[in-house]
Amino acid sequence: MVEIPTTRICLVRHGETEWNADRRIQGQIDIALNQTGLDQAVAAGSWLRNAGIVALYSSDLRRAWATAQAIGAALGLAPVAVPEMRERRYGIFEGLTYDEAREHFPEGYAAFARRDADYSFDGGESLTQMAARVTGKLEEIAAAHPRQNVAVVLHGGVLDIVNHFVRGNPLEMPRDFLIPNAGISWIAAVDGAWTLESWGETWHLEPGALDELPT
């Protein structure tokens, strides 16, 4: 019997920032972790120490990169930057709270809220555009690591894309899962087919990890 190579990818959302706590849209604005986020990053690294992870990738935005550095310190791995895993570009929404975005840009917010896959914010990108860069890099990482476990530190919007992709759901489908800060998820790729092993684990965290994203 021929063994089919399996890649297992551990997905870690970055730790908490003050803008997460304020429900403020970060997008690609480079916000740092707060103290809770730094503690969460250390906890994630400790939790993954015996997970057999051989490579570590991360968005190069500061909140993800600091999370990856803490995880890498625990695993003895240096993170590799993958800009393709950056958060969505929210354009004119960036820096606003969700309530402010709804008030100032009601038509755009309505398109965002109904998950119009082709709607791109002024100065931003659509779900379709974002999905192309995220899933392309995800498949590239999987192909580079047959029979290995790797970790990727990324963002809430990126995790939304990955969950839809792995489960084979359309981008327009409403979210039916949580995306907590520093939550840990596992997916697997076998001969081009993807499976979801676990999602949004927070056993390693203090109670109250935020999922501040709208569903």
C-alpha cells in the first residue's frame, strides 16, 4: 500500500491587541499586541512545544509577527514571513469601530455584512481577491512540507477564508465558527484534499479570549 503524504498545518490567530478589545478594524494597519496578547502568544508556544512542528510561518504584520516570535522561542524555530497571510485590506474602514463603519458608510457596510464576495472597500480588497492570495500561499506551504507538521500565525479575516476553503463552503456563507485571539486550529492536506481536524482551541488560554469579529 502506497503511503500518501499528509501535511498538517497548525493555524494560530495572533494575540489580542487594544484594537481587538475596542472592536476597531485593524486591516493592514500595523498594531502591536497588548499585554494580554503577549501573554497569549507565550501560552500558545508552550502548548505547541510537543506538537512536532518543524517550520513556522507568519504574516509580517507586527501583531502576528510578535506572536510568531514567542511561539518560535518555545519551539526553537525562526518564523518565516509570508505577507500573503496578512489581514484583509479594509481601505476606508481601517481605524474605525464596526459601529462607526456602519454609521459612516452604510452601503459599504451592508455589502460587507452580507459577505458580498466581489465588494472591495475604497482602497481595500474583496473577499475574492483576498481568498486568491491566502489559499494560493496555503497550498504552497502544504506542498513544501509533505509528511510534516507546520504552523502559520495569521489573522481573523485570513482564518475566515481558510475555514471556508477547507470545508468547501462559498465565501458568501455566513460564519458559523469562532475565531478567538491566539486560538489554535489544525487542518490537513492529503493529495490536494483538505480536512478540518480542530478549530479555535483555547485550552491554553485564560478564559475570555476575544472573537470580536462580526459574524
